[in-house]
Amino acid sequence: MVHASFTSMLAFFLFFSSGCATAPKVEDPYSFGVELMADSSPESAQNEGSSPATAHTAAQEIPLVGLRGLAAAYHLDFGVAVAFKALSISKYAQIVSSEFSTLTPENEMKWQYIHPVAGSYELFFGDQLVQFAQSHQMKVRGHTLVWHNQLPRWVSESVTTEDALLKLVTEHVSTIVGHYRGKIAKWDVANEVIDDAQGMRDTLFYRLSGTEFLSTAFRAAHEADADALLYLNDYSVEAINPKSNRLYELCKALLAQGVPLHGVGLQAHWDLDDLPSMSSVRKNIERFAALGLKVDITELDIRMKGAPTPERLRVQAEAYAALVRVVLDTEGSDSITVWGVDDGHSWVPQWMSSYGSALLLDGKYRAKQAYAAVVGELSNR
Ligand code: XIL
């Protein structure tokens, strides 16, 4: 059953009147509630993270010039993860639409929020984001259909057999992809299914079905919207390494089974002190592309520990530029999404203590050196 009427309107009203999310019940450590406490008002959104991020302000102001327009000249999509609640901040909304050509809902389409109760879907927040994107000629990247995180407890409590799991995955995927048919260009069908140390990640999905949940989810998504491009998305798979090797083998196996897999998403949540080798990133993109897959950078941010110095911000700028260069120069890769508009709306400080300053704009929406470096890469080539 899909219902987005009364409960949604009520949620919408309470959302803005109280500053707290109401509809989805938070049952996962990746908590929407935590976020809202941290940045539910425009003031706190602007202040959060702004003290360390102001370190670069001695430099001249860097103008915002519209990344999306510059990127379009190279047929590159430059996207951003957007939080529905932050769109009520006019400056934030204005930057989203003028700088970026693709929108990824940061949380709103995750199982916890979109399917909080068995048989009941909460599509309102996703719908609002899609509408915003459409009214600003932005594409939408759907994120994400099957993920072990931000999964409501009722799923593991009620599903104990492979049959029941595959039935539920089919229902979940068909309902959501069907609802957004024609409106969502790309879906992160499955997220983070590769284990960090060995093999596949040990999740409810994998324990009950092996890799069958993947073929089921991709087939259901393809059936619900034959035009949507379907991705496997993961982190620490940007360069060639044991984890990306496992992802590569999985892709080959799925393709050999005729599963409608169209691309891989390389998240690219990077640590400035532990950057991957760019030549390895390039080779990695090339080998996935050689399988006939598209390769998108889906969640780029480059965090740093402690207060950002001008020198650290310069090194960060170089890293952003280097990745843009690799994407522009590599066949099969034409999409970069940053995981947040500005350092005041970044998941980094909340999830990785003492880290921050990971995005292109600081906590006061001022462009950083990283922004200027990306503009530089997208100009004068
Ligand atoms: C993060 C969001 O940014 C946070 O707001 C939320 O609390 C937790 O999830 N990999 C992913 C994203 O695929 O969905 C995650 O997003 C970051 C890591």
C-alpha cells in the first residue's frame, strides 16, 4: 500500500513547526534524529562547523560561478546530496539549484524513512526532493534501495526465510522504483554489499539469500523502470585494491547471469591523510568501464582531522581537482556527486569525530580553495 496523503501532510507540518522529523521512527544508529538536533535551524546550520572552516578566510572571496554549467560543457554531471529539511534555508536551496545538475536525497529514500512500517510507504519527502529537482532541471539519483544500514528493525524481526526476504525485496523495489518511474535517472540499487576484509558483507540479505537478493533487486528495478540506470554503490573501492577486486568479481558474476547492472558507484569518502593513488583510481575506473559499466563518483568528500590550515585546504583542493581530472580524462565516467552542499551540512563531523571541512563550501556557504580548483579543472582545458 502506498499512502502519502494525511500522514505526509501531518509530517510536513510537524517537520517545520517543531524542527523535528516526525514520520519515520528512528531505529538505526545512522540516526536522522541526531542530524536534526545538530542542524535543524538555519542559524545552527550556518554556525555548525564554521569555526574550523573559517581558517581560510584571509584569502580573497571566491565567487560561485555555477559548477553545473561548466561541467555540462564536458558532458559531466556535477551533483550533490541534499537534505530535504535544509531546502527551507533559501541560501542552501539557491546554491543547490545554481551549482549542481544532479540531486541525491541524502536520507529520504532509505528504507528506514521510505518504508518505515511493513506494507506502508512514506513517499512525501522523496517526492518533494524530486519535485525540487524537476523544477530546476536537475536529474535525480535514487539512494538507496537495499542497504543493511538505516534499515528498520521490523525487517529483521519479520523476515526469517529466503522466500520471505526475496518477496519483500521485490515488493520494496517495485513499489519505489515504480512510483518514481521516469523521474529518477539512476538508482543505487544496492549499497555497500562488499565486506571490508573478505568476501561479501555479512548482512541479513546475504545470510538468507547469498547473492540472490542482488539479482532479485536489480531485476525488480529494471522491470519497474526499464530506462533507469542501475548501480552497485560502495566505499573504499575507488582505487585498485582487494575490496574493489571483490566488487569487480561480483559485477562480472552478475553480468554473466544477465542481471541488469549498468554501473558502479564509487562513493569516495576520502581522508586527506590517506588519499588513494590517482593513477590507480584511473585504472580502476577503466577496468569497470571495460565490463561495459558506467562508473560514477557518488558521494565525494575529502575530510581532514582537526582545524583546517590554509596549507591543508590547498592540499584538499589539489585532491578534488585531481579526481575531476581523472573523471574528465577517463572513458565511462561522467558523473561526480559531492556528499553535501557545505561544511555545515556534512555528515563527517557527526560520524567521524574530530574530522570535518570535507566539502567545497565552508559552513557559511563560502567557496573554498577546493571549489576554485574544481572550477579551474572545468575551465581552460
Ligand atoms: C549518511 C548521511 O549523510 C547521514 O546524514 C546519515 O545520518 C547516515 O548516512 N554511505 C552512504 C550514505 O551510502 O548513505 C551515507 O549517508 C554515508 C555513507
